[in-house]
Amino acid sequence: MGTKAYPKIKSAVLILMLCLCATGCTCAKKYTHLQAIYMESKALGQNMEDDYRRQLQEKDQQISELVAHIKRLNQQIKELEPK
């Protein structure tokens, strides 16, 4: 049994190693694909965040301009009021 069992064990181990290698390659491909998807979604999220910040800055600038305009109008009204 010792000499006949050895080739069977050797072939079983070889088959197991091939299966593990194939599974490892498949897992690596899936991991790489998932990593690419994650990086893409992270970049998209960053772009959305940048757009949001830019819009907030634009709104803040518009508000500042409106406040300055209102102050100028108030000053003009004070100048035009009868004394």
C-alpha cells in the first residue's frame, strides 16, 4: 500500500494546489476589481464634495456682495433724508 498510495496522494496534493492557485488568482482579480470600484467611487465622492464646497463659496461671496450693497443703499438713504 505504501508504494501505490504515494502517487495517489501526490496527484491529490497536486490537484489541491492547482485548485488553490486558481482560487487565489480569481480572488486576486476580484480584489483588484473591487479596489478599482472603491477608488472610482472615492474619487466621485471627492468631486462631489469639491463641487459642494465651491458652490458654498460662491453663495458666501454672493451674500457678502448683497450685504455690501445693502449697506451702500442704507448710506444713500441716510444722505437723502431731510435734516
